[in-house]
Amino acid sequence: MNKEMMTDMILNDLMLETAKELQSLEDEDAVTRDAARMQRNPTLENMYQRLEQMEVWLFHPFLVS
């Protein structure tokens, strides 16, 4: 009986750790998606960065690989 209880406790701990890790991965994916969406939004900072990128590409093409 004692071995069964220990086995159950170990399996429960393993399942809990696995569930936490999966939740963490899902949270990271959500953050990545939110960051990508925010980067695509036409904010002034994003437009300024894109203009700078175009300037480098147009006037300094040797810097762009």
C-alpha cells in the first residue's frame, strides 16, 4: 500500500510540473503574439523606425546585408 501511495504522489507531482510547464509555454506564445501585433500597429515610434530602415536601405545599401 505504501508503494502505491508513493507512486501516486510521484505521478501527481510529475503531472503538476508538466501542466505548469505547458502553461508557461502557452504564456510565452501569447506574449510573443502580442509583441508581434504591437510591432505591426502603426504607432509613431514604429513609423519612425521604418523610415530609418528605409533611409539606411536607400542611402547606404552597402550596410544592408
